[in-house]
Amino acid sequence: MKRRNIEISNFNNKKKFFNKKKIIKKIMKNFFNSENAILSSMSIDYKDSFKNKVLSKYKKIKNINLIGMGGSVLGAKAIYDFLKINKKKFKFIDNISNISFEKKHNKNLNIVISKSGNTLETICNSNILLSNSMKNIFLTENKESYLINFARQLKADLFYHHELIGGRYSVLSEVGMLPAKLMGLKIKNFRRFDQLIKNKFFINSLIDNVASLASLYKSKKINSIILNYDESSSSLFSWYQQLVSESLGKKNKGILPTVSSMPRDNHSMMQYYLDGPKNNFFTFFFVRDRNSNKINNNTILKTHNFLKNKSLNKITYSQLRATQNVFKSKKIPFRTFLVNERNEETLGELFSFFILETILLGKFLKINPFDQPAVELIKTNTKKILKTKNYF
């Protein structure tokens, strides 16, 4: 029997939450039957705005700079790191910083992504780093904006961001798939929705996890702590943080996602997790790695012969199991994602699972998962301050 790409074990709850599951099934059915651009982007039939013929002229370029903020860049960065892309060198400019490009502009490609076309940080970075002597691609909504006009000024290739897909949900649309294409990946392998909704294991896991998360939230456990045992998944969980925070943090409600790098944080944060306040729930995340370095048997001291023939991946997994045993003894709620294959299909499934889980949980808790009104206040105030002459 073929092993699943991802093994998911739900929170260790004795209750079955039958009523919650029934409600979530109804919410899910209604959502799946709706016309929704996010669901569309997860399907194999989604039509990307970019043209493969246009992108083909950039096929041989090895150095690619991606400029964007939040959802415009986090998904692509997660793809690049999780799949350990080494044929292309991507640099992600996702904050205001004093950064510069290599001088050989003709050998680089710059991609600028912003849904609104008016993202302040992206405008600033693009202004400083780009020129019309470079190869540039812009991806933004098809409406008048600063970046639309700047793209025209630079005579850059211009593609359009779907107007109904918010940045944090856009990884399987053009926003994530255009960079993925330039990484040499197969877009169709990421878009798994049509298969996943027919997969009983995926659907049952989704419903069970949403029901458990809803129950944990009702019991005042509002901190979601990811115990990440895979360094290459750090960017994936930066993407996850934005997804959960922006989607659910509204009207004095929400879940705060925090990421712990394991097993390093056994030596810093674990004391708090085990004996601190009990308002947390945990997600263990581990990826099997067949190419992990092994212990050097010739130099290991006799006191630690138990490490002989062990790979670092197996040692790390032992630490995960040990932590789970302690969590069980202390009745700390946790779930586990065990990844068996590091490929496009697996990552597409993870993106789909977390996106759907977040949307369904928001709808169950009567939170609108699609807007982010509070963030707009900072954008408005920043522009107001910058228009004031003597503010510094």
C-alpha cells in the first residue's frame, strides 16, 4: 500500500465533538459549492494570467530577485525553501532594508508583486533597486496604481493579480505559481483541490482538526504554537503565521500563531511550554529526510554508542517522540504532521489544508476570514505622517 505524502494525527481528544463536526461539514459543503476565487486557484483548471511563452525567455536566468510584502512573497519563499531549490538563486526582498543587487543586471530577473499596486514598502524597494536597463516582471491588479504606472515606465512585462484573491490566500494563484514556474517546478502538481476533496482521509482530517481547534478556542486556548522540526519549513510557517493572524485576528477574537525552531527551542522555550500558562495548543511538524547526515561511528565516544548508525533526522525524530510523550503525561493538547515526501504535491496539499482549515474555522467562529481592516489603519496613518514636512 502506497504511503501517504502526509500523515496527520489530530489532537488527543477523548471527546468526538459530534455536533461541531456536523456544523463544520455543513459549512464546508456550502463553501465548496460556492463560486470562490480562492477555491478556483487551488484547482487544476485555474487559468493563470501569465503567458508561458513570455516566461520562457527568462528560462535560463539563474539569479532572480522577488520584491513584495506579506502574501505577495511568503508563499514563493515557502516553496523555494521547502523544496530546497538549488538550480536557481532567489533573493526575497520583503522588508525595507539597505539591500543592493549584483552589478550584472543583464543576468538578473526582478519580479515585483503587489495586489493593490500601492504597497509602500514595495514601491520604495522597487524605486531604489530597479531601472529600465534590467529585466523586470510586475504582477498587480488590473487597475490604475503606482506600480502599474512604474511597470509601464520601465517597459516591464506586466501580468495581473486576481482581484478577488487576497495576498495570504494567493500562493496557488499567479502570485506563488509564477515564481514556482521560474524555479523549474510543475504548477499542476501544486493544485490538488480536485483530488483532495475526493480523499476521505484529507476531508476527515480537515473536519476533525477544525472541530478540535474550535473546541480548544472555546476553552480559552488561543495560542497556536508550531513545533517545527524541519529547518527548510521555516518559511512555510512564516506564511502560515500571516494566514492565521490576518484571517482570524478580529474584533477581540483570534488565534496567535507562534513558531518554535526545534529541537533548538528545547533549550529555551520548552520550560515555558511545559510549565507555563495552559492557554496553548501545539502542532508538531516533521519531514522525513533520507539524505540526512549520519553520526561518524569512528569518533563517537563509547558513552554514546547509542548514537551509532543514527542519522540526524532519526535523532531529531527521537526528540520529537520524547517531547510528545511528555506532552501526553502533562495532558497538553497537540497534533502532528509527519511528511514522508518533499515534493510539489505534498506542499500543495499542505497549502490547501491550512487555507481550508483557516477559512472553515473562521466561518464556524463567525469571523470574516477574508478581510484585514485594522492593517489599513496603519497604512493610512503612515501616508499621513509622510505628507507632514516636519515629522522627524
